[in-house]
Amino acid sequence: MTANESAEKTEDRSLNNHAALKTSIANGDVEEVKARLEGHTLDKLEKGYLIDLARLCGNSEIEEVIKSTPES
């Protein structure tokens, strides 16, 4: 496996995790959101987007979980 292939696989996993995180937020699954964010950081733009998504879904608990996630 080349370095490029490894980077592509890492990016695919990251995109898949982000998609799963958005689905968990939309479904109101607080525990799943916590599990997916545990040990991760979010950049400012991504964090803002996820907070907006939680607000649109009307879930203040998920919003607080996202707000407590460190920024990179």
C-alpha cells in the first residue's frame, strides 16, 4: 500500500464518520454523538455546522455535547 492509498483510506474513514455523526444528530441519538466525538477535535467551521444541525433538530443536549468538544 502506498502512502497515497493510506491517506485516501484515512480520508474515507473520516468522511464516513462525519456522515454517521450527522445522522446521529438528526436521529437525536445523544449517546452515539458522544461516542463519535470522544477523543476527537473539530475545526471551527465543522463545529459551527454541527451545532446548527443540532439546533435545527431541536436537541439542546446534543448541542451542548458538540459545544464541549475541543476545537483543533
